[in-house]
Amino acid sequence: MNPFPHIIYQQNGSPNGPVSPVHSPAHTPSPPATSPGQTSPSLGYLAPHVPIYGGSMHLFSYQSKLPSMGHAFGPHSLLNQTTGSPGQTLMSPPSFASTQPQLNISLSPGVTNILTTNNLGAVNTTHWQQQLNYAQLSRQSATPHHHARQAAAAARNSSLGSSAIAITDPNNPNKPPVNGVLSKKETNGDKHDLPFQQWMTIDLGGMGLKNISKELFHYGFLTTLYINHNNLTYISPEISKLRHLILLDISGNKLSSIPSELGMLTNLRDLLMFDNMIVTLPFELGTLYHLETLGLEGNPINDAIKSILQKEGTAAVISFLRENCQVPPPPMERDWITLENEPAGGDRDTFTLLCYNILCEKYATTQLYGYTPSWALSWEYRKDRIRREVLRYNADIMCLQEVDTSQYEEYFKDVYSKLGDYDSVYWPKSRAKTMTDVERKSVDGCATFFKSSKYKLIDKQLIEFNQVALQRPDIKKTEDMFNRVITKDNIAVVTLLENKDNFSRLIIVNCHIHWDPSYADVKLVQVAMLMDELDKLAQKWCDIPSKSIYNYSSPQKISTIICGDFNSTPDSGVYEFLSRGTIKQDHCDFGDHIYGSYVSEGLQHRLSLKSAYSNIEELPFTNFTPRFAGVIDYIWYSTNTLCVTGLLGGVDKEYMSKMVGFPNAHFPSDHIVILAEFRVKPPQQIQPPPQFSGLSSGSNSNSSQRRLNTQLGSKK
């Protein structure tokens, strides 16, 4: 029987497969796909005693459980057993063990039946029996390269015959190189090479190693690492670089402590540490929310932790560590980046705009954010942090997404009015129209707040993308529109604001685009419909009389900002369309889907738009979780009427180096605030944006191959 049935790997590529970074209620992390009938190619060696095995295999017991792999990665440079230059070894600092945090045995309310005496007595539970069984299997794997040899034996005995992969000439571009990385060309003929990893496991078990070179930790693609039954007394914190590890076996060594940086390996399912000298665990291991097996038998482990493991299992230990982990110091304040100094003399029509997806209550679940302590994930804690996070910037205009109806009506609307002098406009997503009054309170939507002392609301409009689709005769009857677009209830809230002092006007669009990375076509269609509807609205608003010195005779002369959560990275079709104003009809994001004129003529809009942060290069991320960190939130502005004078910088890099994901104690959402300061250009400087005479010939990039198919999309 295989005691680890979940450790089954894809034969080609990452075991994780395409993932989404963020929080869809219907998109929860899943274990790797399984195939009980897999078989393995034979074991190959490129260096003495460094086996790295390949292919697939029958899954037997723990000692023969190996992921699919390819070739070895070269010379015997990873090992430093008893000798070697100081620069190649990582020795333990003398006081390392004493620096480990001491266990606080005051338990969280969710952890029960904890014994803190030294006489725990015999415990006969399913959890502990499994622990003893796993420990016994571990002790049987003390011979050199036990797991690799088991894989080789399984391959030799396979009824399907040998499926060994020959080591080919690395200089031949038509053959896989010896390091196991293939060059996979993009389908449009670009010369951009994509890494294609064939092997993901290393077995260095049973070799008597005293040290391991830091070079090992450069293989960030590894999913399984066996360094069991050696003579290691120290594990380098640099092991945190192996972010794709699913199984780590450090059993049978001489470890008295483990680095807190292991908590960064959030993909771990199995952390085996049998038969060491470990007394306590770093609280930072509480972020290992996917962990299913924590092997501690054979260690003089703290009685409190041992009792939890015996009685309630691995998940309870991880929960205990997570709930009792000390809150780290807060990050440094985010820098304010000035792009344009105030000119000497003369008044400027300036304003600040904040955009923020606040992560509404119903999406903040322990299933999706298991790395976050329950107290930091609770709505009572987060809503107070959100309130403070937003008000601290005192922006003139605030565009919030994922604000549920009840929280807007019962909390945010009044709080921001009293504390920040804000009026507001709010609409929930389209599904709310089909619900009862009680049900609709949990539907999230978009809320736009503006300083009542500075701006007057002239008009407002809700854009429901599924309703707009039904009104388009060229696409309302297409199968893809019904199956893919109309079923999504995303919205945009559009407001026309007027400055009370000088009567200048602003169009503010607050939108939330569909999350799913497999629906790049839907994202592009939604943004295309948004631009079409915005053009109609602006045309209508040109007819509203104005006392302003500005000439609003055409839609392009009204200052326009389009912001929100677009769930699209900077290499997406959405980004390309908004920034370039045009996109080809056969853009790869459309796939083979049919959307009327959008795929027969392409897309085009009449505004000259630019992402505010592209003036300094986009931030490293606006959404941060263990499965995705990247930019998906934007503030787009019309460059012919507005210029950016300042931007809120990114989050402290030193702080981020120790974080696995948001939300946490300091950041109440998995998104961060983005904030820009704008200046309205004087009337004499405002010119109509350039008109596009045709569609771009270079927009058929293979962007969707390079991006979200691995991890994008916020949610909902």
C-alpha cells in the first residue's frame, strides 16, 4: 500500500499544473493529478552516487514513491561530505539552536485535548499509528539512494518494458540537453525559449553527508528532495528557495533545530524529520497549510506539540503554530515617488486617486488563505485595517472592489462619510438582481468614494457586461457569448464628477473584470464592451452644459480614469488593448472563440490611455499569494488631458522576503493599495488623442502562453 497516495507527479512539467493566484470560491488548490498505472524509465547516473531518476513509475510503499524525472543535471558539484573549500559549505553558526523561538504552550481555542506533562502515556490514535508506520518505513530507507534504487527496480520489473531516456548531444538543438531542460518554441514562431523541466527529484539519502552545498538550493524547480540518513547538523535557510517542494525528507540526521525559513515552502505536503534531535518547531511552520504529513517520531519533541500530533494529527499542529506565531515587525512605510514638481506660480488642478480590492468577507476562507491566522482573516479584524489603510492616504477619489452590499450599507458608507468627508456611489454585481433582499446583502460590488467638499456628482451609470452582450446583435446569439460571457456577472461603475472650484470634469470608471485565467477571451471581451459603452456615455455627457473654461465638445476632451482589478498581467491582451488602443482580430487571447465583429474586425478604442505606474515601470505585484504574485490592478488615465505627478511605491522588499502571502496581520487583503496623483492639463494643452487608422499588425503575440495559463486571475 502506498502511504502517500497524493504524491503523484505529472510526467512532463510542473506537478502543480496551471494555477490561479487568487481567490475564487470555486477555484481551490488541488493535489497533483494521479495515474495509478504509471511506470518509470530506468535510473541514470551522470556522476558517482548522485542519482536523479526520470519518467513515471508504479507507486508502491513510501520507500519507492518517486516523482517523474528525466536526466541528471551534471557534475558532482552539489556535495561536500567531509572536505571542501569554506565557500562551498554552509556550517551552522555556534548559537543557531539557541536562537530558535521557545514554544509558548498557551494554546489557541481551536486546539483541544493537549497534554503538557512529561508523562504522556500510551496514545493509540489513527494519527499516531500512521506516524509510527511512516517512521518505520523511513528507517528502512537508510541505505544510499534508497528511493532512487527502488524506482530503478520498479522500472526494470515493469511489464511495459524499459522507458529509459537516452542522454543526447547537448549541442544538437533538436535533442534535449543533458541538464533536463528542453527548449519549447512558441507557436507563433518567436525565438523565445521556454524552460521545459523533465526531472524534479533528487535523492541524496544515506550518503553520510555532513554538509550540503548551497548550489543545491538553486534548483528551484525541485518538487522532491531526499537528504535523509546523513550526518547533517544544520539545514541552511537558503532551502527556502525551493518553493516548489512537495516532499522534503530530512529524517535520520543529527539536527537539533530546523530553520524557520521552511515556512516559506507552502507547497509542502510531506515534511519528514524522523529520528533527529529536534526539541521544538519554529512557529513559522504554521504557514504550511497544505502539509499532510509531519514526521516527528524519534525526536525529543516538546510534549505539547507531540500531544497535538498524537491526538489530532498534522493539521492541528500546523494550526497551533500558525495561531500562536508572533506577529512580525511591520514593513517600512511605502515611499512616495514624485514625478513632477509643482511649477512656480499658478494654481494646479490636482487630485489623488486610490484603487483597492479589499477582499470581501465571503471570499476570505481558510480553504483559500490557510496560511493566514484565523484572527487576521476574520472580518472584524480586517475591516478595521481596511478602514485605516484607506483613510491614511486621504485620497480625493477612492475606487474599491469586492465591497459586499451589507458592509457598504452598514459600515463603509457611513464610516468614510464621517471620517473622510466622502460621498459615494455603489452597485453590486448583476446576480444581486435575482436574489432576495437577505441574499443580495452578501453580493460584492464596486464602490466609488469622492470628497464631497471638492467634487459634485453630475451623473452615474452601471455597466453590466452580460447585459451589454445581450444588446449586441452581432454576438448575442453566438454560442461562446452565451456559454462564456453572459454567465459572468462582472460590472463597472462609471461616475461623472465636477470640481466645485473650477468646474473641471472627470470620468471615473471603477471595474472588476472576470478572474479565471482560462477565460482570457472573456476578459478581453468585457474590456472591449467597457470601452464601447464608455464612449457612448462620454458622448452623452458632452451635451451637459458646463461653466468650466475647459472645452468638452468631444468625449476625448473629458479627463478619464479607468481603474480596478483587471485580473490581467502586463503581457495580456487586455493590457495591450488599453495601452495601444487597438488589437488584431486573431489575437491569441480570443483563442478559437467567436465574438462577432470583435474577432472579424478586431478591437479599437478612441482614448489615449496609459497605466499610471508604467511611468516608473509597473510595480512588482499588486496581488500577492503563495501561488501568484503579480500586477493585475491598474489606474489607466487619458494622457491628452492628464499627467501623473506622483505615485505610491511598492512594499518594503526586506519585509516581503519573509512573507508567503497576503492577507496577514499588516495587509488585510491579498491586494495592495495603488495610488496616483494627477494634474489636469491647462485647456490650451489639451489636444484630441491620435486616431488609429488601422489595427496593429504586431499584436498577435503569444502572451497567453507566457502568462496566466500558469497562474492568473483574482476571482469571482
